[in-house]
Amino acid sequence: MKKLRPIFLALIIGTFATVSGGAFNNARATTPDDLNRDANHALQMLTSTNPLAADIAKKAKAILIFPNIVKAGLVFGGAYGEGVLKQDSVVDGYYNSITASFGWQAGAQSYGYVVFLMNDAAVKYVHETHGWEIGVGPTVVVVNAGVAKNLSSTTLKDDAYAFIFDQQGLMASLSIEGTKISRIHNP
């Protein structure tokens, strides 16, 4: 078994380098039009397959859409993607999402996420900060199957609700805690 460890490690490193190299390039949209199209498609896909997300979207003051985040790691990891902030169906700015991590991890995956900003204070915070970290600032509830059971459009009390969707690839865990979101001036 000890003789197989270096081979296994080399295989993981080679796979990580191949997947993450191409994948991180794909996480960046080529033009604002591409990013707008991808964001619109992602939001439509989420709201058409998730009735709770569709209800929350109707009540949200603004929606931050990251259609394609790419995450890869081998002990050290990272995730990157670009997104669109929409208010009243109008693009209000472009943002990036960056996560760095350290710990037991190996693999790569892509996913999308949408953050529904539910009040003016949350929208103002996004506009006025020069980068904010999920978990610091507005209260963001990540909606998973457990949270969704106890949540309805009439019980919304938090600043923001995040939905993760379209997961592809293999990674041990997925979280958006510790993700930093910053405005992009020239996507």
C-alpha cells in the first residue's frame, strides 16, 4: 500500500491541475453579454425547478446571480466565478465570488448560486462595501432541503437567502461560508 501512495498522489495532482486549469478559465465569462445571458438562464433554471426560490424571487429587493462557480482543491483549495446583481430585472452591477480554503479536500466541481437580497439594508450593504464576506454583514441563510422544510414566503425574516444549484463534479463538501463577493468594474 505504501508503494501506491506516490502514484495515487501524482494522479490526484495531475487531475487537479488539468481540471482546475480549464475550469477556472470557464468560470470567467468572456463579455458582459455572456454573463447576463448565463445569469438569466441560471435564475430561470433555479426558479422553474424550485417553487420556494420562485416565491422568494418575487419578494426580493435585488438578486445576486453567480451562474458558474468553479471550485478545486488538494489540501489548499479555491473557488471563483462572476455574477450579476439585478434590481427590478435591470443589471445593477457585476461581481466576483472568491473563496480560499485549507484542509482535507481533494477534487473539483462547478456549481451556481443565487443570493436573494430581501431588504434595502442588505442591498445598501452590497453597494457600499468594497467586498463583503458571506457570514459577515447581512444575515445570509443557505437554503438546503432541511431549511426549505421550515421556510415559506410568508416566514421570510432574514436579510438574504442563498440557493446552491447545478452541482457537477466531485468534491467532499460544498459551502459558501467565507466567500468574498466584490464588485467588478470591467467584467
